[in-house]
Amino acid sequence: ILPACCGGIIWPSFHSPLQNPDYNASLSFALKCFSPIMDQETARPNLEANNKIICPQDVLEKIVSSRMPFPVTFKMTAAPGGGSCTHVGVLEFTAPPGVAYIPFWIMNKLELEEGAVVNFETARLPLGTGAVLQPHTPNWDKLPDTRSILEEHLRSHQALTVGDTILIPHRGAIFELSVVTVSCESGADVPAIAVADRDISVTVLPCSALRSSGGPGRTAVVHHNLQWDVPEEATVEADEYRFFTFVVDDVLSCRVQVAASPVTGSDPDVYVSRDVECPTHVNFTWSAQDAGAVRVTLEQPDPDYVSGRYFVGVRSYGHAGTFAVTVTRLPVSFAEEEAGGHMLSGQQASDGVICDNCKQRVPAASAATHLASCHRYSVRCGACGCVMQRAQLEKHRALQHTKFACDCGEAFEQAELIIHRREECRLRLVQVSRGFLTYMFPDTVPVLR
């Protein structure tokens, strides 16, 4: 077997040294792994749509000298001693020495950074007979012929491993499906199966929950899908989060309101984002952190309000209890008075007086009553000047005037931290498009410079 001059593979002939392959041969090695975006010579967007990798030529030479049968399947494990693994085939042997280019979804599953060392070892997988998949979005069920789409796409896969994410590009969109379980001919419980040149039975579960990784050192979290105008209740411990998700198809025809209200004992705060899968009080795009029932409204002309999937994190601040979350479409022309806002007529505005506590202009006729009530129940934050109920001052200071650490090591108050993460942090994610896929990379990756 020899590398072709065009970068492909010339398969062995009848007189090849692999005429009598050694089925007991094994091979193990380690390579530095990079996502396809780092391969600046050739754009390979199709690499993301399967589970095959690009290896260096010396790996091919080792396979030949070991008389191993084709196709070869490798088990990938993050070094050293990583727990997660997946199984891959080889698309080409054209990578530089000591380097492998792997799909970005594998980088996410193994929690790898660019250039991380990964252990490879040959694996003999049982022949597969079936798999259970679960889509990440309910839009998958709206496709007209999902069976034929799956059949066509799975032909490019050499193996299926439980926990893998299958990316299926179709008509300009990318659909993600998780591998929930697999089955083989023996009926044994196995973590992976071989599917190359095989027809298997595929069962697709409904999209009841979207499961995603919380990152290194964190447990996986479940994003429950919110249905329009249907309250979703959750019971949590104090300061614990629950995460949800929903999809907006057309931002021009409606506004969207995410509301959370206490049911028993809780004080819910809402955090919403499109870029952060698990939005929290230190990483979000929109938030509502008042006491009691809160709501976040997404509307034009906010440049961040675009069509797509949104993620919601709800935290019960300081108290265990139950809360209800609801996502609602609002008409674009719907006029709503913002909480805490006071509209005065022209005559009242000109004849009114300024309250020395809340700095609001109030009618002269009710000024005495307002001043007495305002000083009794409201207080002004000495740090930012915001006026709130006295009971909310402690929470306000804890959330907005406590310094929180960024992943880069610097610490900021909440509002400054959100701006820093988005515009200044050296670890912030930068969007790079390659082929039909869009990648997100830290700004420190050299190729982006």
C-alpha cells in the first residue's frame, strides 16, 4: 500500500504484502491533534461530517509493516489517562509528521485544546446492527425524509460510539444528533460498533432534552426545551441553576419574553445567551435579577437578537424552592411599560418636583406623600446610584458590585466582566467560517492572527 501522488490512497493489489493480513496485530502511538481550521493548505469542511481523521504518512508505514487489515479503526483517548474516548477511521495520510487533523466535534467531546496530545490505538469493533440517536433540535422532525438523510450520511462513518455527536449538513442547515446506544450482532452491551459498508437499524428518539458538556471538570447538564406559552417548573437548592433552551425562527415578526416566577420559596434570576450554552450570573447576554418574578425581553433593534437557538439559565438566589419559566412571543407593536418606569404628562413634568431619593420627577400635589414613602421603602445604591427596595440592596451589592474572576485570571464587577469577556478577554471566542461550518476559537490561536 502506497501513498498516491494526489494525496489519496492506492489500495493493495493481489500481490500486496497484506495478502495474508495479521488480524491480531495492534498499533499504538500519540499525535498532536488540531481541528481542520488549522490545516491552512487545504479546506476540508467534509471532515466535520464524518468520524474520519487525517494522519501523517508514517502511520501508514506502520500499518503496512504490521500487516494490518483495512479499513483500520483507531480508538482515540485524551492523554494522559483521559476518560472520554471515541473511535475513528482514516480519510488520508497527508498530515505533517506527528500531527493529526480531527473533526471539531471530537475536540469538544474529548475536551481538547488545539495541539493537545491524543493517544491512538487500533481497535477491532463488533459489527453493528442498530443505533439509537437523539436530535439536539426539534427542527429535525420537520424534515420531509429523515430516514434517507440518515442512510446517506451514515455511509461516511466507519464507527459509532456512545456519546458521539453526528453532524448532518442538509439544505444549508446543520443538524446534530447524539448517539445514545448501539447494538451488535452478539447482542452484548458494547460502547461502540463498526458500521462501514453495513446497513443498520436506526431509531431516532424525540428531542425531549438537549444534553451538553459543562466543560473540563464539570458534570453534563440537560437543557430542557421550552414550549411557547407553556410554563416549565423546576425545584432547586439555593443558588442552584436549571438550564433551558428554545428556538426563534423569525425575529422580525415578534419579540420574545422569558419570564420566571417563584412558586414556592425561590427567588429566581434569569440569564439568557446565544453564545453561552450554560448562562450564569458571570456569563450572559441578557439578565433579570430583581426580587420576585422577573422577565427578559428580546427585541429589535438589539443586534444580538437574531434567529436561532437561545439558552436560558435560571438560578434560585439564596433560597431553595420551585420556580416556573415561560417563554412567550409578543407582537412587535405591543407597547409595554417597563418595570420601574413612570410616564408623566407634560403639565405634570413641568409642575412637578424632583425626589431627592429616587431622583424621579413627581407631581407637586403628591410630592409629600411620595417623599415619605420613597425614603421609607426605597434606598439608593451608593456605588452605582440605582434606586431599589431596601430588601433588594444586599442582593444588588452581591451580584453587581462583587468582583468575579474571568477565565483569564482578571477580576471585575458583573457589568464590567460581561463587557470584558465579550470585547477584551484574550480567551474570548472568535468566529471563523470554513466551508459550510462555523468554528469558534479562542483569540489566542495563532492561525487567527
